[in-house]
Amino acid sequence: MENPEEITGSKIPELLEQLKRERITIRFVVLGTGSEGLSIVLGTKVVDGKTCLIIDIPTGMRYWISQAQGMKAFIEFTDKDKVHYTLRSKIEGVTENYVCIRLPMVITRLQRRKFFRVSAPADTKAIINEKDGRYEFNVIDISEGGILISHPASFHDEDRFFKGALKTLIILYREEGIKQTIKVEKAEIKRIEKSWETGNYNYAFQFIECGKKEENDIRNLVFSCQRRILMLRQLQKEEEQA
């Protein structure tokens, strides 16, 4: 079991300044609403005598975020070393340009690296081009650190796809109906397993090398998948309550 570390005191402003300086993307959630968005830290400010964290208006929340004043917020992010942090606090104020969140007393840091793993839409594919042809896989789930893919048939070439093999991946997906592509220059097969339910082989890849743009695209894809899952859950709840 992993033991989280608590960051307190003067270390909190130092960490928040790092977020601002490096423009690290944060995931912002208004608790109890199912609403979330991506944002960045703009700095700190004293509001009504309380020191607050100032963040940009989160994506997709501009038209209703003013109603969130007084609600509880949850924020999580990973630093440049992919170490995971979380915090909870109260939304003290909202303007047209930013959200004020009371400076938390504690920020939690997990000792190991952690990535959000989410199920991918059914039409998400991964392409691996070999000398003798093109191999197309279904994407089962994805995180900022890796991907789990499966061949749609009971196919496995142990001379090409073996633990430790390095491959270039092309991830194909749709965002708002538009085809999108992400190229991961180097990914390593960390695990191979056969699904006894389907008879197909699953391949777990760890991303080893990709560009900054591609890293950001993967992060946005993961967030988009998270948002889609939350929307489906909300619809299911509304149907159950109807």
C-alpha cells in the first residue's frame, strides 16, 4: 500500500509557484456536480483577507462557473517528473477571467508515479507499421504513461510482439467527429496477456519517447475520455431517477 506524503507550510506556495512557472495543466473538479475542466495556475491573491489560489477559467465551464462560488473543489496534477498531487479546498470567488480557491492547508503527494487510466471509445485504434505491413489494434484503455491495446483477432506474432520490444505507435481517434492522430515515437511492450474471454491478445505499452505536443495531445485525449465517462454516468443516474 502506498503512503501519501503531506505538503504543508511554506512548501505549498513554492509548489504553486512551480505550477505557475512551468504552466502545468491541472484537473479542476467542482465536487458534487460532476463538472470538471482543465486549467492552469495564474498565481495567488488575497480575497477578503484570505490567501487564495488563482486559476484560469477551466475549459468548458465558463458559462456556469459563477454559480460554483462557495462549493468545494478538487484539484489534481502531475509535475514534470510525473509525480501525482491532489488538494481539496473551497471556491471563494469567481470573476470573468479566473477562479479564486482558498489556499489549502495540505497538498497530498503520492510517492510513486501515477497516471489516470481511462477506457477509450470503441472506435479508438492504434497502428503499428512493420516492414511487411500495417497492424491495426483496438485501444482498450489509455493513460498519460501508456496504453493497452488488443488485436481484433486471435493473432500473436511472438517474433515481432514480445516483452521489451520497442514500437512506434500511431493512435487514431475522433474528437467531436473530427479524426485525430497522435504519433508516439517509441513505446515499449511491458506485458502481454491473452484474454480468456475473447481469445485475443492484449499488449500493454509504456510510452518511452514522444514530443511535447504529443504529450499534451495524449493528456487532452485522456481528459476527453474521462469527461465522456462522467457524462455517461450522469445520464445513467438521471435515467435511474426518472
